[in-house]
Amino acid sequence: MAESTGSGITADEAEPRLRKASWKYVGPGIVVAATGVGAGDLVATLIAGSKFGYTLLWAAIIGCLVKISLAEATGRWHLATGRTLFEGWRSLGRWTTYYFAVYVVIWGFVYGATAMSSSALPLVALFPDGPSLKTWAVLCGLLGLAFVWFNRYAVFEKAMTVVIGMKFLIVVYVAIRVAPDLGNALAGLVPALPDGSLLYTLGLIGGVGGTITMAAYGYWVNSKGWTDITWLKVMRLDNRVAYLTTGVFVVAMMIIGAELLHSTNIALNSGDRGLIDLGEVLEDKFGAVTANLFLIGFFATSFGALMGVWHGVSLMFADFVERLRRERAASGDAAAQGDMVEEVAAGKREKSAPFRAYLLWLTFPPMGLLFLDEPFGLVIAYGVLGAFFMPFLALTLLWLLNTGRTPKQWRNGWLSNVMLAAAGLLFLILCVKQIVDLDWGGIF
């Protein structure tokens, strides 16, 4: 029988002593900030600034608060239960396994090509007489593979800290260089919806810094050595640092869009090439040094996202395979039982065969897409599965953190429930929009 603490609470139920939050522990948040804000996010905020000036600045700030709530919920699940996010999903039914299995295969295949191309674009602009875009893309993929393959989390975190430092300093420098109008910027903190801005507003709130890497945050928390609830305060500080940094990126890019593009009616190409256009605008206005610095920041943004996905999603895939092996072993499959014992003895997931197999999947098959037109049906499947992921994450976290799967004292409070429910609704709206916007003409 459990002892009483003298306050009517048993020793088993007593709240453990939480470690004091300290800046010296910050790390996984740096990784998620470096990974979650890719070139596409920078383009989205840049275009919002170019179209509406500072008017939607408030939406970007709310978006960061939404992501803080999602990442905090992910980290709290890992720390409070001692179980990974995939274990939580698995407890909700087999449908989560089927969804994740299809998603992670198709998403990884298409994303790999996208990440490599995005990393190569600024290198082609920086070295116009150098290798072709496809060659740079292949080299970036191989470099990301080699770095993640031969290093462990501690080294990976240090490298991502360098990446985030480069992004932070360069983007903020360019924002200061364009001389922001502080009065208009402050006015942009007051919620307003100019004509035609609704979908841009929803995209800013839901899109920037919100990808599968939010689900990977809990895995990075565990890789850091934070494995129980005593690290809760530390994780929350780390998470806030992540999205404070993300907020700075977003605000800086909106300033650049508002000052350089909105005021002069300059239009950019869609996609990552819009950042190449911006580099040309910066060169015309401020000279080659500022333009080249921006391109270096563009490369750090894209390649940081590549490395983060190569590491974080591979951790998730390794856990996915490990859970399936455990279930097979529990059902009496002797071969799976032997695999499971060997896997657990091997130690960290970063050394496991599934981790490295997914690394190879992210790197080599997508190289074929660099030299071929992307198959139409594959692009449609990628768009549909990707659209569903963020509502899937928000709503399953709402489910997991309000039921007996989570110890009572660590379940959601009212604020977490409101934020996760709002995030789920927002992502469902964006999901429907993304699916409707897909070009279905090649199928029907």
C-alpha cells in the first residue's frame, strides 16, 4: 500500500520536484526552430509583407503562440508518460499506424527532393559559374546524410545552433538594413483583416514553423536526456525560446517584405525562387555584400531544415519500427522477439538499422525526382497526406492529454485545451483549402 504524504496524497501521486529552468539547458528548441522554419516559410511571410505591409504582423505572433502550445503538448506527453508520441498514437487504434506508415514513406520521398533543391538554389546564385542546380542538390543531400549518419545528437545540436545563429543574425541584419517603419510595425500588432487577406492570415497562423518536426520535438527532448517529468520546466523554457526565435524570423521577413516590396510594388516568383528574386532586389538597393549575406542565410535556412528532417523524422521512423517489433514479439513471434532484444541492446535509435534505412530513403530515391518530372499522382498523394498531418497532430494530442493515457496531474488545463482545439480547427480549415487547391485535373 502506498504511503501517505500527510496531505491526503499518496507518495505515488505526489508531484515530483521539478528541475529549475535554466538557459544552459536550452537545445531541442534550437533544433526545432532551425528545422521548422524553412525557405518556404520565409517566402510565405515575405509575400504576406509584400501584399499587406505590416497589417498581418499580429497573425504571425498568434501563430507562434499556437506552435508553442503544440510543441509543449508534444514534449509534455514524452516527459509525463515516459512513452513516445508514436506509442501514444498506437494506443488510439491501428488506423494511426496505417496513416503514419503511408505518410512517412510518400512524404519522405517527395520532401527529400524538395529539401535538396531548396538548399541548392542559393548555392547556384552564390556560385553562378559552379555546378548545376541538380549537382548542388545531390551534394547537399549527401552532405546531410553523412553528417547525420556519423554524428549523434550532441554534435547535431551544436551544428544546428550554428545554423540558427547564422539565420538569426543575417535575417535580422537585413531587416534592420531596410530601415523599418516602427510606427507602422506596432500598428500591425492590432488585429485587422484587409480585403483578400483571410487565407494569408490563416496561413501565417497555421503554416510558419508548423511541420512534422513539431512531432519530432519530443524525440529531440528525449535525445537530450530529458526523459521524465522533472524536466518539465526546462522543456517549457526551451520551447518558448524556440518559438521566440521563430517569431523574430517571421517579423524580420515581414519587415523586409513590407519595406522592400510592398512600398515599391515589386512582385516575386512563387516558391523558394522568390528568395532568389529578393537577393537581386537587395543587390540593386544595398550592394553585393548584403545580397550575398542574405543568400548565405537562405542556404542556412534550407540546409538546416534538411538536416533537421534527416535526423528528426528518422528518429520517428525508427520508433515506429521498434513499436511494431515489440507488438510482434508480444504476440509470440520468436524472430521479432530476437530483433527487439538486439535493438534495445543497441542503445540509441540513432544507431539503429531503421534510423539509417530512413536516412537512405530520404536521400537516394528522391534524387530520381531531381532529374524527372514528379509523377502527378505522387504529388497529389503528398499534398493530401501533408495537409492532414497538422490536424492529425493537434487533435490526437488533445485526445491523449485529456484521458487516462496521461497521469492526471499532467493532463491539459483549460488553456492548453483551448489552444489545441483552436489549432485543430485552424489546421482542418487549411487542410480543406490545400486539398481543394490541388490540381486534380490529371486524375479526373
